[in-house]
Amino acid sequence: MGDRSPKSVQKQASQKQARTNTSNNKKQQLANSQADARNKAAGGKKK
């Protein structure tokens, strides 16, 4: 069985949050790069 001490639970929670943050950052970078590509294709027009 796994360790259920408060320290272990906190460590697992922080690791899960770190994975989530990493995933979200990668998704945001992809979205930004796609938006940049669209802007360049449209002639770089910004309002």
C-alpha cells in the first residue's frame, strides 16, 4: 500500500500541479506560435 502521510500527500499534490502547469504552458506556447503563424500569413496586420 502507498504512504498516506501528510508529507506524502502534499508531495504528490505538488507533483501533479507541476505536471499540470507544464502541460498548460506547452499548450499556451503552441497556441501562441499558431497565432504568430496566422498573423505572418495575414501580412502581420494588427489593430
